Amino acid sequence: MSYQHQDLFEKWFKIWEDLKIYQVSDLLPKEKKEYILVEFPYPSGSGLHIGHAFSFVGADVYARFQRMKGKNVLFPMGWDAFGLPTENYAIKTKSKPQEITAQNTATFKRQMKKLQLSFDWSREINTTDPQYYQWTQWIFIQLFKKGLAFKKEMPINWCPQCKIGLANEEVVDGKCERCGAEVTRRNISQWIVKITDYADRLLQGLEKTNFIEKVKRSQINWIGASEGAQIIFPIELSSSQKEKIEIFTTRPDTLWGATFMVLAPEHPLLDKILKVCSEKKNKEIKEYIKKSKKKSDLERVDLDKEKTGVFTGLYALNPVNKKEIPVWISDFVLSSYGTGAIMAVPAHDQRDWEFAQKFGLEIIPVIKPDQEWNFQEKAYVDVEKGTLINSGPINNLSPDQAFSKMINWLQEKGIGRSAKNYHLRDWIFSRQHYWGEPIPMIFCPQCGWQPAKEEDLPIELPKVERYHPTDTGESPLSQIKEWVETTCPLCGGPAKRETDTMPNWAGSDWYFLRYIDPQNQEKLVDLEKARKWLPVDIYIGGDEHNTLHLLYSRFIYQFLWDLGVVPSEHPEPYQKRISHGVILGPDSQRMSKSKGNVVDPEEVMGRFDKYGSDILRIYLMFIGPFEGTMAWNDQSLTGIKRFLDKIEKAIQSSLDFSSTKDNCSINPRMETILHQTIQKVSQDIKETKFNTAVAGLMEFLNEIRAQSQEKKISVKILENFLLLLSPFAPIFCEEQWQKIKSKSKSIFLENWPEFDSRLTQDKKIEFVVQVNGKVREKIDLSTGLKQKEVEEIIFALPQIKKYLLGKKPKKIIFLPDKLINIVI
RNA sequence: GCCGAAGUGGUGAAAUUGGUAAACACGCAUGGUUUAGGACCAUGUGCCGUAAGGCUUGUGGGUUCAAGUCCCACCUUCGGCACCA
């Protein structure tokens, strides 16, 4: 940043800070509150990049606008600072994650201030601060107490060479990112949070929100509720050992077409099957299970992949026709979805069909489609349409009718029931890493798992010398004996602490509550304060958080709502969610350090003598739609500089002309343009259409420059113009404002201009004349003319006569003050 | 694979939701100004055509007086997919 801008920045920053214009009081009336939330960043080592600047400036323009509209705006910022990159960096540089985080947040904050982001820093939070995460831990304890957190064996990615657990991101093409060894799956005992208990509420709650459609859709799809039936298939392992396989299906009406069954390789029945089968089979099955452990879920269900599987040698009974059907094992069935077992209806499911083809299994069509179909060629999957066949008593019914009939029948016979299944899976909450919130649980050999006492919170992360994950797959915390060994909160006997830490989501799913009451020592948040500020009026964030972060966050909020921690009148935390776009590197690739395409906002600001941050801010808002994805390209920056230069010049020449009295008369046309611009800019900012708001301001400047003779523009017009521009260019507008008003109060303490709707109407318009839908002429007309009057004028025009060729019009379409279309 | 979004000039993009396609800006061209360069000012700039005129919003079809916008089919690109945050 150049000296000139640096000086202005420091000058105004201090004045605004002293005025406390960004700080918001809890005492102001609730009616005028506006809670504007923008996702807090992960403070990486490379500093703020241009994408951060883009979304934060957008949120900031919106916040400044609302303040000037007289709203009591809560616009806070904090740090989501736990995470793998910091931990990895600490390992690499042999430094402490705490110190790195402190450095990174300091850099981020300094850069944010340079960008003139108007956050209320008195409410700053940091997820790695024990004063903050004691409440993250407190929430976990409540989840445990309500039975929503439990331990279970779950698979993780495991690198057998590095002997550590890997995040999905660290697995590239099935290989370890660090050493290149083949990654396997390994079961370890992990904390699971039962988000599925809230599936229905998370769905229904969406109706109360005003999220943009695509966000709602992604939440609905992720929860993925499907109606169907749970059905029991009996199976005989031996003459004395009778078992059953429970399956979930969305199409119980196709039960007559079920010709085989498939178990997931993790299915619990496999242990029993392995005991009864032949030695050869045993070996074959074990081999298959071992292989499937290497694959991720995504690979397993990939339709393009060749189906694999192994026959158990056993048969189950199809409950409708008592037919014996073979039981197979295949990894395209997931243990985490449904019951981990399926009935296969190869005629009407593509995956089942491929499996049947490969292993030569029977295919029985049970739905006859309306069009031609050969079941030897592919499955008929459009099962809502058609007629039931080969299905005994439900023949000739429609699939819908058959569905209800089957549910009733299954229930009567006691072999099945109506069931709802969710795509949503329970939340794996454990991480075997150091840099996260310790899970506040203690294992006592006598009393089992016990939560830490709430008065002992926070359970602080101990300072360690080594952060490297351990050979056993346990968290590095397990190495610190004096920390691990503790006493049982229940019986007082010797016990051990949980050494896993929480996922990154844990700290970020409730942070918006802490901003409301960041210093509270007694409670997570004061209920009265929460009542005043909730719900978040607008939540601005990236697409990548529209599904998971938002869902987890809503879940935790709903859980806290059940506990009575948050006000009962607000069952949902976020009123509106909008997602901002992404700025890609100049090469149209996602910005990343390794690609070397990261654009640094400080460098961009530094290119301009004066108004560095103002130019960058306006440019970012002008470059494209706020929701859009765009590649960084700084060609047009110079256009913004010209824009500001022109304004400065216009103001100077107006002041030179009339420093005391405003004797430039405002003509009616200028009045109209002013009010139209106030309307447009206000509306656009409200709808986060910042790019067209800026374009509107540019148009306004061009118009008033053209309208005013001798380049003198009325000071009143210029004042309004500066007010409209001020959310985009704070320093520039404040400087110019002071120039005009001399020793006035800050522009940010002024009110946003209001428009008069009577004055936004043009007196004259360009009227469009079409012949057969083609534009043939445009004429200047005064507004308010009736159809007859317009017809009289246009039929006299020689250009129009030419097109009519003396014929009589068949039809005339007339839109007042806009267009006439003559059809001949 | 599943889910979602998007295809408009040389470039970034607009288009009040069915009513003037290309606003605003960059770039480019010509002229002016300038010792030169830069900066600035003025004019022009979708494509074809000397012109009259014709054509134009990924491709093909449809609805309508009228389609970038609505409907059907197709092509292409991008994003998310549960341990990155």
C-alpha cells in the first residue's frame, strides 16, 4: 500500500474506531436489529486471499448499507482455527500450533482492517481459545447425556506404511498422499453422534427458512428420506440354526421379482456364516472381505465399476412365495445405508441387473412397462409406471396400489413393516489428531464412559512436544501419560481420558451464538440476549458449506433448542442463507499455494497511489455477480480508478464554482435520474446484486456529467451520490464528504437517501414499434399515451407504412409506455 | 455414479422474469492533446454486407403476436459428495 493511502487508512481507521461506529449495543430495540453473519475463515498461513476479500467485502457493503438504513447491525468476525493444515505445518516446522495460529490470525486481522471491513472486533472469537471451546465440549457432554453420542467401531483410511489414519483429502487415487502406499480401511472405535434422530426435524425446519432454493435442495437431498418397507427374510444356516436377514426396500411391490439377496461385507451375520460354511468357502469369503476394505464407499457404489461378489452357499426364503433364493456378498451394498443387506430385484434395478448378468442369476420381470422392453438387455427402473405381473395376488395393479397393498400384507403377516430410511448417516465425531478440541470423556474400568464434570471444563489441550499421529492410530494425546491418567468423575477410581479430538465442524456449528454473548463465563449464551439477536437474518457463505456445515449447525442448534439453551420462539437459527461465488486463479483453477496462482489483496491494493482499498473493493463488487464463479483478471481495475478520478474532479469543479451557495439548479431530468439511482442501488444492495449497483452508480455519473453544462454538478446531487457509493468505497467517500461538508460528522453516521417514487417516473420514453414481432422503429413519446393516440402517430410514419404494404393489421398488441406490435 | 449449477461480443458481464439482446466496464480503432511515453478528452466498436438489408444468446425442435427467458431432446463446462475447511 502506498504512503498516501496508508496515511488515509490510519487516519480514518482511528477516527471510526473512536466513534465506535461498528460496535453494536445489546440495549437498542429488537425491532431494528439485523444480524449479518459471514462464515469465519480458517486462518491459513498464506494470509487472506482475494476470494476471502470478495465475500467479506460483499458482506461488508451489505452491513454498511443496513447501518445507514438505521438498522442496529451485528456484524462479527472470528477464527475457525483448529485443523489439519496448521497441525501439519507445525509438525513440518517443529513449531507449536498455538503459536502458528496466533501469527495467522494476526495477519488475517490486519488484512481485514486494511480492507475496511466493518466488523465489530469487540466480539471476536476463536475456536481454539479454551474459553470458547469449553462450550464446544459442554455441548458434547449434553449430547452424551441425551444418548446422542456413543462409541462404535467405524472404518478409517489407514496408511500401513506411515501407520497413521488419513483424512479423505489425504488419499489420492487410493494412495497415501505422503508416501504413495496403498491405503486400506481399518476399524477403530470412534465417537458417533446420532444426527439421524433429527433427520425429520432437519427436513421440516427448512420450511420455516428463507434459504435460496439450491441450498434447500442440497439439504433435502443430503438427508435423502425415502419411504419404503423393512422386510424379514428367513435363512437357515444349519438345520438347528435359524436366522433372519432384514432388508430395507423402497419398492416392496417388486418382492416377487427378488431372486437373490446381497449382504455388505461388514454385515454382522457373516461371522455366523463363516462358522458354518466349508473351509474353501470360508477362505473365499474372507479374501473378498479383505479386498473390499481397500475401497472407499464412493468407489464401491460406482456404477461404472465391474461388479464383484462371492456366493455364501446359503439360501434365504422369499417370504411371499417361499422360493429359495441365493445369498451373496458384494461391496456395492453399504453397511452404513439401510440395514446393510438388500433383496435384489434384477429386473428393476440396474445394479442388481448387472450383478445378475455377471453371475448368471435369475431375472424375473414383475412390472410390465407401457412401452417395449427386453429384460435381457437392461433393467426397467422407471417403476412408478406400468402394471404388475408375475406377482400372484397383486397382478394387474399399478405399482402405487401394489405398494400400499404390500405394506398392509407384510404388517398383517408380521414379516415386515412400513419404514422410512435416510441417506443421512450418523456423524463420525472422532479425529486421531492433536489440533482439535479434546473430547471431554473419561473411561473408567468400573463405570464405563463418563463425561468430565462440567465444572472441570475446559479440558485443555496439553502442551506437547510432538504432534505427529502415533503408530497405533491413536491421537498424539495418548502419549502424554500425566494427561491421560485421571480419576473417574463417578467413583473416583483410576480412569483414562479420551484422547481423540473433535472434528473441525464442532467449533463452527454454534459460533454464531457466541458472538451474541462472547464474554459470558456462566453460560454458552445469555437467553435474553439470544432472544434479542436471533435468528441470524442473513448468513453468507460458500457453496462448499451449504450441505454439511449448515446441516450440522442446524442440528446442534435444534438440539440446544430442545435443551432450552436458545429461545423457544426461534426453532431455526438462520433466517436466510445465500452463497457467494468463488474467485479462481488467473488460470481458471482453484487458488492454491502449490499451483502458485494465489492473488494477494494487499498486493493489488498497493498498486494504486491513493484509494487502494476503495479501488479493490469496488472492483471486486463490479467484477461479476456475487454468487458467480469467476477467474481473477485485473484488466478492468483501471476502469475503477478512472471512475473515482472522475468523481473527484466533478466534486472539485463544483466546489470551485460555488463554495458557499448551491446555485447550480437541478433540472427535472437530473432529479429523475437521482431518484431512479437511489431506487436501483438500494434495491440491488438489498438483493446482493452488487455488480449492477456499481454499474448503476457509473451510469449515474455519466448521466449527470452529460446533463450538467460546464461540468458543474449540483452539490446536492453529489452528496447523495457519495452516500450511495460509501458502502463500497469508505475512505474515498469519507474524504470527499468532508471536502464538501467541511468538518461535518462522518458520512457513516448519515442516513441512507430515500427515493420519491413519483420522481422516478420518466416524462419521456423511447417507444418501440414492432411489425410482426420485429423492431422496426423507436420513437420518443411522452408517457401516459393511450393506444389510440399511439396508433395515430405511428400509422402516419412513412417507415411504418412501408412495412404495412397497405394491408390491414390482423391484430395489435399494445403495452403502455413501452411497445406496440402490429401483426399483419 | 448421484446431486446441483451454468453455457450471451475480442474479454468481465447486463437484461425490471415472456416485450428494444449486449447496459456498465475492459480492450481495440480513429482523431485531439502531449517534447516522447503514459495519462486525459472525443467518436466508433455483436456478426455478414459497399449498400439496401439480413443474421445473432451451446445444438436441434416446439409453444406464442413476441423467446436469452417457457416446454421437449441433445451437447459441453464447472461445483459438491460425509476425516479439507
